[in-house]
Amino acid sequence: MVTNRMTGERQWSPMGSSANMEGRTLALALGGEAVSYPGVLGTGVVKLPGLNGGRTGLTEEAAKAAGYDVETVLAVTDDKAHYYPDSSFFATKLIADRKSRRLLGIQVLGPGAVDKMTDIGVMAVTFGGTLDQMTSLDLAYAPPFSTAIHPFVTAVQILLNKLDGVMDSFTPAEYMDGAAAGYRVIDVNPAGPTIPGVTYVDLNKVQGEMPEQGFFGMGKEEKLLLVCAKGKRAYLLQNRLKYYGYTNTKVLEGSSFFNVIRTGSAAGKVTVSPEDITRVKALGCLHNKGTNNFNVRVITRNGKVTAEENRCIADAAALYGSGDVVMTTRLTMEIVGVPYDKIDELRDFLAGAGLETGGTGSKVRPVVACKGTTCQYGQLDSYALSEKIHERFYHGYYEVKLPHKFKIAVGGCPNNCVKPDLNDFGIVGQRIPSYNVDICRGCGKCQIADICPMGAAQVTDGKLVIDGDTCNNCGRCIGKCPFHAADEGTYGYKVYIGGRWGKKTAHGQALDKIFTIEEEVLSVLEKAILLFREQGNTGERFADTVNRIGFENVQEQLLGDELLSRKENIVGAKLHLKGGATC
């Protein structure tokens, strides 16, 4: 424990630097010298991967606790001449006393020499320097070392502008706490528009008298939050707007460099109730933590989107969201950053193009599919089958609550590109080879054996033999025999149940039967949904249900007709009023 030289309070500051000074002071005192140690400022510096940090003096919180009338500023500056190799940034926070204008502390981050910024602060705080005394410090300058106006002096001048009322601003802390609620964001980035969905202003074009109705088509009393790359151009625009009569402008200190910019209803604190978050989640709207914004899932029938639908989604993202569209791992499109109060408008806009939102909750999820027959290995039209599944089970069972989410994937061949064996229910296209043993000539170099990726085909005792347990029915061998011994193949479907991806991965198990009729597969899928609803425990995945009651038991039920005979009772039962899905 040591003494803070500014407050006189005891504090924890275990530094080797101050320990040595304290040791020297003690040694001199033991030798009869009249000496004393004034205490520490809490100076520290740390090297992190790609970033350094330094601090000295009082933090904002400590200064307020000590009774100071505190003002702060966050200044982002170059750390050396911007054109010099390895130039980077300093993000500097200064803490000062409003009345005396005395510097109380400094905190600085940057990849470079934060220690020099911190050490200048040490000298200023130690000798009680005021901000006004620091505006003309003759600090070392050359392009490899600093900017022409030293970054420390620049930060001081910005804080003085704030103290003198020349700059009106929000600190990052104030912004994060919702001080900008009700403000319209204006993008002043020198590189062009960077904040989706807000008004962009080219600073160089703001010259001369503004139109009578106000520069942005609004009144001059409108609340405007000015945001650029680091803060400088926002301040310059503020000066011009003040000159032209705008009375409610604020600069965001650190601008987009230091802050996550929130637009629309996300600019303030989270005001959406937990009940409303849950309500819109059921519509496919996932809450962006810490904001009033949501990512809204746009349902695709099978992972395929038409050009017209793509245009509609892009327009919706620009009109109602951040302008970004992302793809989920299940080929669902999400419009990013939609304010809560715009969700209904967005859904209406999408509905105009026949699009819908959803894909969340403890229910049948939208199906995902591979390219099917457009792929060289495809054995079935996975797009067409997926669209049938979408209509019959996503729409048909939309109101049916399940123990947990139920995911379906359709793969066109055993390459399993969309991981059907890692879904609750997976369908894999098959082509079961058949060959004429009488035509087989038992060639020494068999084309069928050579092309088989599984090694299931072998020439034994002068005849081709295909091991049914090893063969995965990929169909690549069909038509490859020059003597036409394997020109036929039966198209079919392999079904996996109980797969799962995530924290507890489970590989699905294949049903014993290879189906050759599409309607049989759809019937088995419906029975799987009914079995899961009736026999699954709330909160468990289908994989857990299969393991709990046994694969053989489940398979027997899926291949029988008893579940379908009770469909009305199973669907109508009051089960799983609260499911287990969290996303």
C-alpha cells in the first residue's frame, strides 16, 4: 500500500519503479537526511498483443470521488506523421478540473509509444500544470516520432474547446448510456458514406447560406449527432452548422473509430421489453444484445432465392436495417440491424414479394438443401423435394409446438454436403447399382472397381462383386462398364434420424430401408415429427429422444402406420407449451 500524492489516500500500486524511489528515500532518511516521499500517481504502462496502454493520475471516477468538478475528453489522433511507415493512432482520454483547468489524469491506448504520452502527463500532473499552459509545449517533432502538432497538445486543445463551449459533444460513456437517444445521426466520414441508413454529408460541400428549411430538410432545432472517422470533421461540421443557425448539434468523441454506432431506435438504451423480444423472436427476429435492433431471418424454401427476391431483400436491408445481409449456416438470409419499431414494416415489405420471416422456436425449421441434380453427383432434385417439405411440414406444422427445434436437410448424393446426418432428419439421394453377372467378363482392370470411391466393388474369382455393406449407393459406377454389365441403377432415398450439430454433436443413424418412392420418405418424415412431439421430453433434441427410447423402437414406429393413425390426437394434445429452443 502506498499514498496517492493527489488525494493523500492509501492505494494499491505495487510498482518496482516507486518501490525503488521509496527505498532510496528510506536510505537517505536513515542516513540523517531530511527527506520525504510525496506518494504515487498510479502511473502504469502495459504491452498487449497489438496494443499498448498507459495511464497516470486520477481516473474520471476517482477524480469525482475526490471532490473535483470533472470534465473529460476522448481524442483520437495520429501517433506520428500519417504518411510515415508504421504510423498508427493514440486514443487519449484527458481528465481535468473545470474550475482550475488543472490536468488530473491521462489514459492512452495505441500500438506505439503510449509511454511518452503517459510521461508527459506525469510531468504535467506532478507540477500542477493547467491545460492553458500546455497548448504551446515545445515537444520533440520529426515525422518518424510525432505529428507537427503533438498528439498530447492536440488532445489538450480539444478538451479546452469543450471547456470553453466551442465544441459540444458526447463522450463514449455518455453515448453508450443512451445520451444520444432522439438524435439523428449524420455521417461526415471523409472517405464517403460508412454508416448504413443515415444521412451523409460531404464537409467540403457545406459552404454558403443554407436553404431556408434547414440543411437536412428539417428544422434547425433538430437534434443532430455528428459522426466521422475520428471526430475532427464532425467538429468542423459542427462549427459550420452553428454559424448557419443549428442549435442542437453534438460531436461524438472518438466517432466511429472508438464507438459502435447505433442508429434508429438503437441509439438509446434498450427499451424493448423482454416480452416483446420473445414475441418477435417467434417471428424470426433475433435480438442484438445491448440495442433495440434485431436480425430478421428471411425464410427460403430450400436455400434458393430468385433474382427478384434477392432485390427485395437487399432493398429491405437498406430501408429498414443496417444495409447488411448475412447468411446463416442453414442458408437462411438475415437482415441485420432492424429497429424494433420497423419490424412490422419490414415484414409487410417482404410479404409484397412473397417472402416471409421466421425459422426460430421449438418447431419444424426451414429445410436446407444442396444443389441436387445441378451437381455432377446429384441423384435427386433436392430443390424440388425441399420445396415440398417446406410447404407440407414447415407451413403445415407451423403452429405445432415440439420439445425442441427440428431441423431437416436434403442431400442429393452421399457426399453429404449439407450434412443430412447431422440434422434431426436427413434425406440422402441414392442410386443403387445393379449389374448383370452374365455380361461381366471379369476384366483384370475393372472400370467399376477403379471408380468406386468406397472400395466396395472388387473382381473376385473372375466376376465383379459389390459389397452391399460398404457401398454407399453414390451411383458413380453406373454406366462405366464398357461391356454394359452395370448400366442400370435404382434411384432412391436414404434416411438418417437423430443427428445434431453444436455443443453436443450426434451423428444420425440410417434407417435400414432404402426408400424408392418419394411419398414414402415424406410419410416417414411426418411420422418422425409426430413421434418427437408425442414421445420427446420438453427441452431435449430428437437425438436425445432416439437414444432414450432406442433406435430400433423408433425405427419400428417410423416404418409402421400407427403414428399417422393417431395424428389428430398427437397434434391436438397440449404438449410442450414452452419448448427448449433458444435460437
